[in-house]
Amino acid sequence: MENSKNFKVNQPFIMVIFGATGDLAKNKLIPALFSMFKNGMLPDKFFIIGFSRRNLSDEHFRGYFTQESKDPGWEDFTKHLFYQDGSFEDDKGYLELSEKLKVIDSQIGACVTRFYYLATPPDYDEAILDSLVKTKLSEGCGYPSEDFGKGSWTRIVIEKPFGKDLETARSLDKKLGEIFDERQIFRVDHYLGKETVQNMLAFRFANGIFEPVWNKNFIDHVQITFAEKGGIGNRGRFFDGVGELRDIAQNHLMQLLAAVAMESPKSFTKEDLRDARAKVIASLRCDQKDSVVKGQYQGYLNEENVSSDSQTETFVAMKLFVDTPKFEGVPFYVRAGKDMPEHVIEISVVFIQTCHILFKEYGCPEIGNVITFRIQPDEGINLRFIAKTPGVKLGLDSVDMKFNYKESFGTRGLEAYEKILLDIFFGDQMLFSRSDELESSWRLITDILRNWEEEKTPIKTYTRGSWGVKEADALIEKDGRKWLI
Ligand code: BG6
């Protein structure tokens, strides 16, 4: 990609990936790093050290990423991959890692910039942080100086879910704050790095024509669908006990919702943007009763590493409100599920239907204007409006005006994890969650979790490859609306 070449990381770095044999490293992090390597965005000297429990040699670790191995350039890339085995709770692996880092420092002749990437389930995060402190790995190249960001630095990256509920998220955040300066902490929600999510802000705030109608006077409701085709595959160890509410709703859905409902930030700068997102999430309300449904796809209990009586939800749908003057009373229907009929992640802003005012007798389509942000696949934006059908008599139908990223720009842009990694290298925290955003979203999600527990809400099953439990349809249909997909 042409313009990404301007973003070459120009100093040597070490990236330690905790949980390096997990799904995230395999499917997202290593492919993103490899793509950056091929596009000339990485420096000549960089070291990626995988840290995991399995006993692997560097060679074995390199052979772990079979999907990339046929690509020319892969072999050169793998020269930058190393491995350290160790238990997350035991100092031994960390001390050995520390020795490896010292060897790299002495090869380069300086303390090398480093970051620790916790691609681990939330249960391990605190133990890893404790061990980093105990073995002094957290000190890295020293604490930030006045000219923070210049010279060598140490950063800590925490993948979502950040904690398992409000209490654990607070405790994790407290610990992080005790060890690192806020400018060293990167709380990842990779949906913030998606081109289309960033583009929503450009769409809303760079164009003068949409913002005047972006409020409760014109918007009837908003729908967000986060549907993934296929079940959890081999991710049972991570997913079981976590569930869709924590895996998707607490983070990705909240951020998508914030992009729709935020006020214009004071400026396009890190803290103003985070303030605007945080305000939306803090204003979210869910009237528990009849507003949340959950489900589990049939056959989930037979998935690998899933407990045979698991109550973990693979589908969740909610009706939420954003209690701000702009959106007061506008329902946000959101749903997320595994093993859905299609892979589609989409936001639809549905406007109040006015067609009937003049054209009542001419057969107004059920839905009038809808702006749809397609996050994936086929990233783009769609505007649905009503047009006269051809012919002598007046007839009306819905038509679409489409913008597709690939067609317009010849590229889909950067993969979310490439953007996320670049921002970590450059120290830009704008697309990373701040504590208050997480605190508010966990408050909402924890209330739902608590309610499920107190009410002993049973889990209902849905057919694989369907749109989830039928109660999700009822959730929106009882308000006289229906899901658009
Ligand atoms: C992750 C979730 O954060 O996002 C996964 O843990 C989900 O369950 C994934 O599949 C979806 O991300 P993407 O970028 O593939 O749409």
C-alpha cells in the first residue's frame, strides 16, 4: 500500500507476545506483522518473541504459522521470530526472557525499545503483570523521561476483554496504573482500528449534510448486527465461560455504538475523541427486563474444550438507550452471535419515515431512509432512499446509493491490527480505550451478567446457521420494527 510506506517504524524494537501460540497471534498479530514487513513498514532490526506454555524451539515456533509459510518473504520474516516457553505464573520463563532481551540489547549496543503484548485470556493478565514487575522486565529501558516517546521506550498492550467484569477490570486497571505511566498503556479494541469505523467519524463530521439530521428528531432507531459465520472452532478454551456478551458486546459493540452516537469531539485529538466516546458509553441504559436475550447454538456443548453443561452464550441481543439530549428515546437494537447464516458486521441508522405525509395512497415502502455502515465484508456505506418507479402511474420503491471502499480507493486500507500495531509503535493512543470507557461499558455488562445470575436465566438454544433465538426477533418486533438483515 502506497501511503503506508510513509509509516515505516524506524527504530529497532522487541515485541514480546504472551499467549503466542493462541488464536490471536496466529490469525491476527503475526499476519499483520508479516504484511507490514512485506510492505517495508518494519525496521531492519526487530525481534518478535513468542511467550507461551508449550515447549517449542524457535524453529518449531516459526513452523507454527503454516498459513503464511508459502508466501515468498516468509522465510526472511521468520528470522525475526523467536520463542520463550514459560508458565505465566512462574518466574523461570520471565528470567530466561530477560536474559534474551539483554543479549539483544548488547547486540544492538543500546537498550532496545520493547513492548509486551498480552494476547492472553483475562484470567492471566494480572499474573503476567506481577511477574513482569518481579523480574524487573516492566522497567524495560527505564521510566519515561520528559521527552516521552523519543528514544527507547517500554509499552504494555492488553487485549480485550479487559477483565471479566467491573471488579476485575478495575483491579487490572489499578495494577497497570501502579506499574506503568498511562502513556505506556495500550488497551486494545481492534474494532477502533477498522477503516470503516474510523470512516464513520469522517462521514459524520467532515460532511455538513448529515449532522443536522443525526438526532432523535430524525432518527427512528439504530440497528447493529455483529454476525459471525461458523462456531467457535478451536477457541473453546478462551470462549467458554467468557461468552458473547464479554467477547463482543462489552467492547466491539460499545465502540460501534459510540461511533454512531457520539457528539462532535472538540477537536480531532486523542483526549477529545476519547472524551466523546466515553460520554456515549457512560450514557448507555438497558432496562433489563425484556431487553436482553441470550442463546447458545445447538452443538456448542460438543465443541472442544467446552464444559458439557456450559451455560455460556454464543448469541446476545439487546435493546439499549443512549441518554443524551441528542439520542434520548431512540432505541439501539444490537445483536452479536456466532454460527449465524452470514458473516456480516453492519450498522444501520434508520430514519423516521415521512413518505406517507404526501404519498400515503401510493404504496410507501415499509422503510424509508437508512444509512448503513458496512464494517465487513465489502466495507462501505449505503444510503437507502425512496424513488419513483418508472411508468405512467406514480409508484414508489426503495433504492440504494452505494460507496464501496475497494471500488473507490482501489484498496481496503490497512488491516485493523496493522493500524493498531503502527499506533503502538508511534505512541498514538487515540484508537485505544481509556479506563473510563471500559469502566462504563463494564458497569452495563456486569449488571446484565448479575441479572442473569440472580434470575437464573436459562440459556435457550438456536439452530446452527440461524439468526439466533426467536426472542431476538420479538425484542424488536414488539416495538413494530424488524431487523433489516
Ligand atoms: C475478537 C473476538 O475480538 O473479534 C472474536 O474475540 C471475533 O470472537 C473477532 O471472532 C472478530 O474480529 P474480526 O476482525 O475478524 O472481525
